[in-house]
Amino acid sequence: MVQKDEIIAKINHFLAEEFEVEEADITPGGNVKEVLELDSLDYIDLVVVIENNFAFKVKPEDFTNIITFNDFYNYVEARVNSKELA
């Protein structure tokens, strides 16, 4: 089972690198779309980065409930840990 703090550290690192933002700007309550300044093409990049870093497929509808970084962390944690159990 992967620990949530490991997942958060990994996510913050690759988001800061991929979207050229400061890791300090990525906070649990922050709005993913606003902080990363995402447009529709950026969501595709985000999906690819998640799939490459965590080795699971992301469906576009999975993002409908992701507003804050905390939502994002919880989503990735659930997917990573459910994949390990499969």
C-alpha cells in the first residue's frame, strides 16, 4: 500500500515540473484548474503525466469530481491502492 504523503510528494513534484508552477503554490485546498491554469489541452497532458507516473488509465469523467488538490490526491491514492489489490 502506497502512503498518501508519498503520493502527494510525487504529484506535487511532477505538477510543478510539467505546468511550471511553484510546489509551494500547490496546496490541498487549492483549485487544480486555477493554480495550474489548465485549459482543455492541459487536461490531456495531465492525464498522460498521471498515467506515466502511476501506471493506471484515467477516464476523462474521473475529473468531473476533482476540484481541489486534495480531491486529486484522494483520487490517485484510491486508484493506486486499488490497483495494488487487484
